[in-house]
Amino acid sequence: MPLLTTPALAPPAPARPADPLDASFSAAQQRSRELTAAIRRDPRRFRVLTGDRPTGPLHVGHLFGTLANRVRLQDLGVGVTVLIADYQTITDRDSPGTLPGDVFGLVADYLAAGLDPQRCTIFAHSQVEPLNQLMLPFLSLVSVAEVARNPTVKEEFGATGGAAMSALMFSYPVHQAADILFGHANLVPVGRDQLPHLELTRIIARRFNDRYAPGRPYFPVPEALLSEAPLLLGMDGGKMSKSRGNAIALAASEDETARLVRGARTDTQRVITYQPGERPEVANLVLLAALSLDRTPEQVAGEIGPRGAAALKALLTEALNERLRPLRARRREFAADPGYLRQVLADGNERARQIATRTLAEVRQMMHTRY
Ligand code: TRP
């Protein structure tokens, strides 16, 4: 999901393709590989915080991109906290009344994908007052110019000089620092577009430590765990996104899945190959089928070959529906039990509140603001 973009005010920033020449990005990739090995050796050293904006049902791009990775981390024994960033969407919507449905829909998607509320914490940040209060001291540690340099903020700001941007939106990267640091998370799985946000969180953690906890760092300086997952496109070849009608939602029916795949854009070449650069739409369908079947894209392309796009689409529909069947069955059960979803979220909110309350008390102590 793109970060802080507020569709009502500006279109979301397109995800940038990996640029092998970008040194800081390849350094982050290298570091992520080291971290992945360290997680396997000692999962309990890591506290993971990830988040989503509640903008609608999760789709297969999320499943293969982030959800599967969260479940994997959870199953390795890493403490995983999943934050629903509802404050990041409050200005996006035509009607504020749709928010609860989206929030509980997210909880249902998480549980259906395999997140286990006994082992991880799922909560909505608006419900955790002491987390939000951390934003005030954090705001004091960064300058307006530093926040304005954040690429997402800059882009929003740039078009209109901030005239169409809410001040909350401007400060999102600082809010995100509170999201990450309230529970002392030291690892944040992110896509490339989120790296600058994490950098600001790291600056805030360091400055807080230098100023208020010299010699005894209080906040960890969290690291990025870059997703290895390939970027999946929507059925029209654009970025997969609910609002473009090109996404296959986890909650979609099998018929709907078949319809979306049938309508997917392909090209005029008969023989199916896997060439992401030259044939992005066809390659995307091959990749989705490969991910669903746990095969390589080359294997899938080789299997279909001269049988063409119709055969590829038939295979993909079958593979996706098969792969999603257990998840969808679980999701239907959860969706039919709103009391349970409410309980899962209430428990998560309570756990997060306990942690945030303690952090805020310690922060006040260190800042000498306890009277
Ligand atoms: N900005 C993230 C997004 O748009 C969501 C988010 C909010 C988040 N707080 C976070 C992600 C903290 C990671 C950590 O996807």
C-alpha cells in the first residue's frame, strides 16, 4: 500500500521499480538479507511492527507481498504487531461512516490469512491514546524542513505548496514514528517507498536517546526488512489497487475471480513466455499463477507455452481459487462472527494500550515532565 497519500488530495505515488544503481537501496537489500538470516537464528530478538491503512479489502497483491511474510515471521516465533492506521485515512473518505467496516474487514483478512491473535497483536492506533501522545515529544525532535523533505510529503506539498494538504497529513511520518516506537519495535517490514519514513523514525529514536537518555539508549533504532516479494500488477497491467477495479480481493468469490482473470489484459503473441520487461501483463499473470502454485514463473510459462493466453487464464483462475479456498472459507466464518472480530481488536487495543502507557510514563520520566 502506498504510504501517506490521501487520494482525496493527490493521486498515490507510483511504486518505483527497483533501480540496481541506487546504492542506499542495495545497501538496504543487503542488510535485509542479513536480518533474514538473523531472524532464523534468533527470532526472539526481534519485535516487528507493520501496519496497513484501512482503505478496503486486502487483495492477492497483499497476500503474496506482505501478509504471507507476516504469517511466516509469526510462525518463526517473532513477536509481530499489526497496526491498523485509521488516522491515516480519516481525510480520504467521502463518508467517515465506512471506516468501521473497513477496519473489521482488515481484521477478518488478517485472521483468514493466518495471523493468530494468540501470538500476535492486531490493533487500531486511534484507540491507543498514549501512543498518540508520543507524537508531541517526537514532533519536538524534528524540524518542519526535515518533515517536508520526506518524498511522499514533498510530493503532496509540492503541487500546491501545502494548500490542499492537512497538517495531520504533513506530520504522518512523525505519527508513524510513534506507531513504531511505542512498543520498542526494532524491525519494520516495508516496501521501498516506505524507507524514507523509517529513516525519520530512526532519526527521532536517536535524537530522543541522545537528548533524554544519554549513554543508555531507550528507543531501539529500528531497521527495515525489505520485502523480497515481486510487485504484482492488477488485471489491467496497472498497479493493483482496489480503487482501480483491477484487484482480486481475498474475499472475492470464485466466479468474481474467474471474471477478473478472464478480463485481464494480455498481448498479441501466442506463445506464453515469462519476460517481465518485454511482456509485463503476461508475465504478471504467469507470476501470480506461479506464486499460487508454489512453482517458478519459468515452469508455468513452459507448461503453457503455445497453448496461449486462454490456457494461462484458465490455469490462473484454477490456481488462485484453489490456493484461496481455505482462506476464503475461514474468512467467511470470521465475517459471520462480528462479535469475535470485535473481541480480537479490543484485546489487541488493550495490549497495545498497556505497552504504550508504560512507554509514555517512562518517556515522561526521562523528559522530566512528571510533576
Ligand atoms: N503508512 C503505511 C502504509 O500506507 C501504514 C503504516 C502506518 C505503517 N503506520 C505504520 C507501516 C507503521 C509500518 C509501520 O502502508
